[in-house]
Amino acid sequence: MHDMIGVHYSEIALKGQNRGYFEKSLRQNVRRMLKGEECSIESVHDRILIRLLPGANEKSIGEKLQCVFGISHFYPAFSCGKSIEEIGLKAREIFQQVPKDKTFKVKSSRADKKFPIDSQELNRRLGEIFYNDGYTVDVKKPDVTLHVDIIKDFALVYTEKTACYGGMPVGTSGKVVVLFSGGIDSPVASWYAMKRGCRPVYVHFHAMRSNADAAKSKIGRLVQSLCRYSGRAKLYLVPYDTFQVSCASDYELVVFRRFINRVAEKIAALEGAKVLVTGESIAQVASQTLDNMAAIEEAVKIPIIRPLAGMNKDEIIAKAEEIGTYELSLGDYKDCCSIVSRHPRTKANLEKIKADEEKMNIEKLAEETLAQAEMYIFD
């Protein structure tokens, strides 16, 4: 079994004077994600090192690391001394599992610049060992690449890397309020916002008997599923019925979307969130024409980010399957937007909509609805 896992990041390394802040945030997120695992975590040079303790579940740790935004890749490795002899012995242990008909190359790096041998010479010396053992060198398309990282106090030897999502550590870009419908799109939009360092606060409008019932539905399960990427998350559940009995407009769907944005904006103020996030994709459905999207956004002062704006439905579905939300999103559930979108219009008349909202006293309605909301925490 490996005794180390090396964790690398790429975009964070370009952050200049702010790099330390992002590195610290990434370490904290890794620690939270691996809480309860048999390992210790430290920073060495430009990477995070995870020491696997007796009883460590390497597979479980690897699966959790793949969900941490900010990591570009990680690699399970063996540690050893920094001499050519010690590295060669450890590498030979690895090559016992490699058939002689496989080609190889050696790729080394020196995080410790005081190491007396440069990378090219180290590659040559180690490559010579395995060439003499009967292996064939192929520097362009080898079957096996032997990686050797020279760290301050030891060397890491490994052959496999696991690619991760990269991006920025969750929380480093601040909070966002996600308009969370429970369909396929909004969980994927949440995931993309998290990838850019945003911490989501979910807001869901429901037509169930109580907020507690909504929390136990697929909405709660979806938020729980997304916690594998964000860690602890808040979900505000907001009853829809106050709006339902008060709405009287030919543009009911657009008025409803403007209404939920108003309530979400108030929650954003409570949470210190900077923007709203939605799962809208241009021209996917009637409410998502440019005319309607412009009319919906006009209701609030806070910016609205739409991570899926240019994506096709099949692209969104593919991502939902990848991140583990697709099957949950297909669960039986009556979404509020489907209730009010029986005959949606594609070109909003903003003047008419504002007149209808004035008759409804929309601002008072938003305040009354917010008073009925409840916040639930998932982890």
C-alpha cells in the first residue's frame, strides 16, 4: 500500500500575492473533506501531502479528493530517501508488477532545488537501471511513466495520476444564493458556481404542506448530494401558496420568476451573498427567452449569474450524470414553475407586468412569504 498521496493545484499557483489565502482555503477544505479518515495533512513546497496512517482507506480518500475544487490532480505514492540507490530500490519494487514487454520513461521534478542532480541527469540514471533490467525506453508514448518528485526531506515515487476538476476552493469567491428548483438544471448550475469558488446557499419554493415535508423530499436529497463538493450547506424552504392565491396576471410565469428573485435577494442580504445563481439556459423553455430573462432580472438589483446559459440540454444532462444528481432530479416532484407555466408567453410586456405587480402589492407579498421561510442545514 502507498504511504503518501501528493495533491497538486494549478490555477491557485497563479494568484500572486493572494496565493497564500487560496492555498490555506484549499488545505482547510481538504481537511474537512477527509475528516474521519486515517491520515495526516501537511503542505510541502507547492503541494499538499497526505500521509496515510495504518488502517487508511486509500480508495475512500481518493474518491473524496476528486470532489475538492481547486485540486488539479493527485497521485498515490511511495516515499523513500533521496539517494539514487534508495529511489532505484523503491522504483524496482513498483516495476515488479510491470511486464518486461511494457515500455517506460522516467520523469522527475525537483521541488528541492538544493538537490545536487538536475532532473535530466536523474532521469538518465534511473532510466539506465531499468534499461539494464530489460525494459524498453519510449520517451514519447510509454506504457508506464515513472514519476520521481524530490521533496525537501524525501522523494516520492509513483506511476499513476488522477485528474480532478481544478477550479477554485469553495468559499474563496464568497456566497451565492442559488434558485434551486430540484430539476436537472439548477443542481448543475450550483456545481459550476462551486467550481469557481462560490459557497451556495440554496433557496427552494415549494407547494407542499410544510417546509419539513419539502426538506424530506428529493430537494433535501439533492442538496445532501451536492454537499460532497461544498461541505456544509444551507437550504431555505419557502412556501409558494401566498403567491399562488394572490397572482392575477397574463404573464404569471414571468411574474412568479420576478417574485422568487425578489425573495431570494432578501435572503442574499441576510446571508451576505453577492449574487443570485439560476439554472437558466437561453431558449431552453418559454421563460428563458432573452425578452423574458431581461424582464425577470429587472426585478432585482443584485446580479444574476447563469452558468448554463450557453449549454444544450444534453450537455447539462451529461454533467448531471457525472456529478451524481441526474437520477435524484428525475424523482417525482411537483415543481412550482410547472404549476404556473401552463401557457407561458415568450415576450414579456414589462409595463403590463409592473402594473399587475402593483395591484398584487408584490413587495408586501415578498415580505410575507419570506416570513414563512425556514432554513435547514445539510452536511
